[in-house]
Amino acid sequence: MWHVEILDAKTKDKLCFLDKVRTFFFSSFIYNKFYVDVNPQWYPARQSIRLDPKGKSLKDEDVLQHLPVGTTATFYFRDLGAQISWVTVFLTEYTGPLVIYLMFYFRVPFIYAPKYDFTTSKHWVVHLACMCHSFHYVKRLLETLFVHRFSHGTMPLRNIFKNCTYYWGFAAWMAYYINHPLYTPPIYGEQQIRLALIIFLFCQIGNFSIHIALRNLRPPGSKTRKIPYPTKNPFTWIFLLVSCPNYTYELGSWLGFTVMTQCLPVAFFTLVGFIQMTVWAKGKHRSYLKEFRDYPPLRSPILPFIL
Amino acid sequence: MSAAAPGTSKAAHSDVAPKKKKGPGALATAYLVIYNVVMTAGWLVIAVGLVRAYLARGSYHGLYYSIEKPLNVCPLCHIPGIVPSSVVLTGFQVMSRVFLTWAVTHSVREVQSEDSVLLFVTAWTVTEIIRYSFYTFSLLNHLPYLIKWARYTFFIVLYPMGVTGELLTIYAALPYVQKTGLYSVTLPNKYNFSFDYYTFLILIMISYIPLFPQLYFHMIRQRKKVLGHVEDYSKVE
């Protein structure tokens, strides 16, 4: 049995003292006690309790007995700020582009000159682009609801404003030009559009295959982490060369969309997304390497052999 | 999970006061001193140029032309500089300087004879001379209180002065930008992209509203922190 004291990580004030904590308890016990005894504003998702003021948080499933502490354990608390669930953020940030793009596609009033209100483009590639864009975001919404398994339930509240500004802003910017009455279709015409569509569809299927493969690594309700490997699905064979092929395929999809629409704002969006995904992929790759000693050495974070 | 120090001891981590960190090595210090001296000299050249031209002409009209070249170069030299200030704030300031000199004043001939140009050039010149002298002396660990005081006091007047000059200059450039379509791209084109520099300039002007108070009050807070204390800090911000 233990005594547990919890100090504020910054001020080192004593916030909480728990007597007679049993060693086989999970950390989640501490989180809940803290929430009930100390400050009901600090719900568990918002707490970060750690052994070291600057260290990583204790996870709910950590067993107290296995922590490197003596009979009186000192932990440090940090308030992570208001939290919001991943699912909520994803649904909001993906619904925006879907709706916004369609508003431009149908040329809702006050966007273009009044004589174009509710008209449709005469270029069939514009209709195709609308279908592809909408399909992409519907796919993302469905994946959020039925496929993804999140290891961390929440993120800071301010992220929803940041993320929505990004997605919604770029969607509006791209949609404005693609659906513009003065839109110029691709230079190489049919060939270019067909090639781009093939790339786009291939990468959409690939991205979906990876999401399914990642989901199957983790039984429902668990937070286990395993090395992903190629499965019978040929779209997953890219795991041989890449740690985060979902990002690789996502890049491919947007490159396809760029070529299909021949629109500079789409190219910018692809570039910015690529930069962000590369940062994420490198981080994920690094944590794979740290966690698994037998991690396949041939893999790169996002681009085979390159990046 | 953190495998760090056992949780039994009270915070054994030393309370490192942020200002007492290990300074740069001898070579780095030498480079920084030279850099800061050169920057001080650069802005002094502009200051001297302005004063001489004013004395020669007897009026302050059209003084821009006498310092056009060094004025366009100095802000660019800020870019590779390493200064002990927040990257975001400094980066921001450098960008706005380069923007004003190249993308506005240099690009739009008609505003070059405006008095507002002189207003911001004067504000920048005085500010930068003091600021770079401040950095130079700080590096040499021999900072006269006067320089420190000047750095954290003059801005109270110079900052609003500079901002006023900048805004008036951008505003003066607007009609010419609209008429000539400077730096603007219109539809239709094969990249399906457009850019209206006129609108962009207006947005820049609007952005001063949230940004200027933040920067200004940041300096005021710094002033209280720095000048309100007796001890001399070698690095601040």
C-alpha cells in the first residue's frame, strides 16, 4: 500500500494527498480520484499526471506497482486545457469541406457574378472534380465513424478552430477556382483527366486499405500497438517500404486531384498537406523504431527510400 | 512512461533561472559581435545619409532617394541574423520591414516622395541603431544603462511613429496599385489562380489592428520587467 502525493508541475504546490493506495490499482484510479477530490473542472481527459514534471503522462492502464517509485510516490500534474473528442473534431472538420465545395459547385449567390447564380459549368471535368472531392470527404467521414480506432480519446479544444480554419479555408479557396465561370480545363484534355482520375482512385482505395489494415491490428476497445505488415490485399504491400502508407496514398490522391483540375491552389493545398503529413510520418516512424527493436529496416517514413 | 528520477524525492531538478543559461562560445560571440556592429553601422549610414541630405537640400522632401540603396539592403540583412529575441516576433518584424521597403516603397515609384516614407524610415533608423548597439554591448557584457534605457523607452514614441508611416505609405500606394494591376494575376489563366495585390494590401493594413497592440504591449511588459529591476541581465526576452 502506498501514499501518493500529487504536486503541480509548475508551481510544485501540493494539490492532492492520497492515503493507502493499493499497488495493483491502475493509474486511472488516480485520475478519477483527482477529478473527484481536487477539482471537478479537471476531468480525466484534461489531466496529465507524470513522474517527472516534464515527462510523459501516466496512461490509464499503467499499474501503480510497476512504476519506479518508493512507498510514498510523488507525481506531477499538468492541466492540458479544455479537451474535445477526436471524433467530434474529425466530423466537424470534414463536413465543412464537403458542404462548402458543393456551395461553390452549385454557384450559390454572392460568390460569383449574379448572372452565374445557380448555373452549372460546361466542362465535364468540373463535375468529375466535384464527385471526387465529395467522395473523398464522405469516405473520411465514414472512416471516422466506423473504421478508425483512436489511442487518445481527446485533443485540446483550440485544435478544432485551427483545424477547421485549415480544412474549410482551403476547401473554399480551391472550390472557388475550380467552379469559377472562367475556369480553364487541363491543357492535355481527356488524357490528363483520365490519368489523374486513375491515380486518384488508386490512391483512395490504397488509403482505405491501409486504414482497414491498421484497424485490424487493434482489437476493439484496446490500445495495443503492433507493427503493421503487408496483408493479402496488394494495396498494403507498400508496408514493405513505408511506415505510414496512409499518408503516401493521401499525397497521391491529392496529386491526382491537382493534375485533374490543373489548379494552383490545389497544388498549394497538396504541398502544405504533404509537409504536415511528413512531419507526422517521421514522428510515427521514430516512435515505431523506439518501441520495436525488430522494426523492419527497409522502411522509410512516407516516401519509399526518399523521405 | 518516464524512466526518470524516482518520484520519492521532492523536485530535485535545479531551478534554472532562464537568464543564466550558458552563453555562446568564443567564436560564436565574435561572429555575433561583428554582425551586430555591422548592422549598427548600416543603419548609421542611413541616419547620416538622411541628415546630410536634409542639410544640403534644406527640406525633408524626397530624402528617400539619398538613402534608397542602403535602406533596401539593411532589412534584408536582418534575415540571416541571430538575435536573442523571440523568433516569431523578430521574424515578423523582419518580414514587415522587407515588405515595406521592397514590395511597397521600391515597387510603387509614386509613393517614394511621400512624407510618410520619411516617417517610418526615421523611426526604423533610430530604433535599429539603438537595438543593435544594445545587442553589441550585451555580448561584450558591458551594457551602459543609457542604451538599455533607450532601447526600452524610445519605442514608446518610435513604434507608433513607424506604424503610422507604414500605414500611410501603403494607403498612398493603393490607387496606383489598383490602376496598374501591380503584382496581380487575373482569370482566366491555365493555372486557375488569381491574386489581387490591391486587396492584399488592404488586408495587410487591417492586420495591423490586432497585431500592433500585441507587439506594443509586449514591449511595455518587457520594459517593466527590464527597467523595473536593479540587476543587469545580459540577455533579455
